[in-house]
Amino acid sequence: MIERTQALLEEILISGDPVARNRMITLCYRDLAEGLAEIVGRRDLNWFVFGVWASGTAGAAIRGEGLPLDLGTSRNVAAGNLAIIRDVAPAFIRWLREVEHAGGPTIDARDRALEDPLFEAAPKLGAAIRCYHAAAELRAAAADDNASDKDIAELVLLGNLLLGEHEQTVVDRFIDAAMPLGCLFGLITTRFVRIDTPDGPLDVCEDVAPPAYLAGELFPAVLSDLVNPDLCAACVRFGQSTGADAAASNALKWEDYDDRMGYIMTFFRAYQRDERFYEVPAAYLPVEVEGAHGL
């Protein structure tokens, strides 16, 4: 499977059609989401699952849908959409290839992947892989599914956050150019920024609300009170609560890195166990795979 994903990435990198390329990028995210889910499990959504929906959201802007005025937004969203997959995918293809060769997520497979020079310029990607690997180890060692549930959930959230931080750094210049929502997510100004979810589009100017799948709760129980020191430090850095509170999660200035990371962190935390994200809207994908859009 990983060789198919590599071939898809190569096709993406030479495509000159931003609309068709966006759908291929979304498919690439779906493939990587599947590969990572085989390692860390499906209970906790990995970053690439969210990436599928984010790239699909970006596709609407790339096609010029819903923009009150373009002013270069669709062009910059398309450029950012490409920049992210070009930057992130090779690192995870590298790891997944080693896992495939080893027959599982072994320490040797992880370490061989992380020896690749591409991680030298992207330390957060390496750190994210270490988090996902640690979550996989705990999952494999647990005597039952609930034994290390909280630790696993927090490690996956931390991996997702590290990837999110890296990704938002990569797209800063595209945000400055046209005020999109970090390439993967995007419209024109914060007022028009939205994130598509199974609950419908979310307005980033508003605090993250309890997702429908949690029946009134804001976060999954295992993430309602964070204890992982790195996650707690990130909450301080991005002005978020370690408890069950999203009162400061809205992003009124999307061009501000810390402002948007606060929203993204709380969004990831709230939706981390929403299995509806595995049902990918057919419109996000190339026509030839629309009939098989589930993860």
C-alpha cells in the first residue's frame, strides 16, 4: 500500500491542475490516515484523518466556492495545500515503509526512519512519530483496551498537535498572503474561515462547542483533564485550559500563529474520538474512487 501512496505523491507533485490535485492530495491524506490507524488504532483519530477533511474544505476555496471576493485566496490555498503534503507526506511514507518492511511498528523501524536526513529540518515530525510509536507500544502491551486508554489518547493528541504546529509553520506565508486558514483549512479572512466537520462547518471566530457525538460533553472523558506535561505546557503556550473548558478557544486573528493553534488544539481534542470522520465525503476525492470513500 505504501508504494501506491508514494506513486500518488509523485503524481501530485507534477500536477498542474489545482482542482484535480486537491482531490489527489485528499486521497493521499486518506491513505496515510489508514496506514497510521493500523499502527495507533482507530479509537483515537490521527492527524491525517483530520487532514482528509481539512484538505476537502480547502478544495471548496480552491474551486472559488463561497468566497465573497477572491483576491488571490484560491491560488494561495492551492499553493498551501500542495506545500503541506509535499512537506509532511515523505516523512510518514518513510516511517510507514519501514514499518511495512519490519512487519510491524518496531523500535528498529522507527529508528531507521528517523535516521533519514529529512527529519533534521523537521524535528516536530520526528517527535510526532515518537508519540505515535509510544501510543502503539502502549496499545500492544495493554492487557485490555482500557488499561492505558488515557495515556494512549494523550500521546495521540500530542502527536497530532506536533504535526499541527509544524504544518501551521509551513503555511504561515500563505496565510500572510491571502488570509486562508492554514492551507488545509481556508477562506479569505477570519470572518469567513470555516472547518468542515460531520456536524457541519465550524466558525473559528466562535469557541469550540461540544461535538454531537459526545452528547453534550466537550471532550472525550480521557481528555477532559490533561496530565501529560507536554500537553499541559502547550495549553499554557496557546492559552487553552487543561480542564473541560473551551472558553478561550476562538481565533479572532487567524493570521496570528498562537491564536489559530489554540483553536486547532482544542478542535483536535474535542473531536479525537469522533468515528464519523472516517466517512469521507465523496466530493472530496477523485471521481474514480468516490464509491469507496470510507476509511
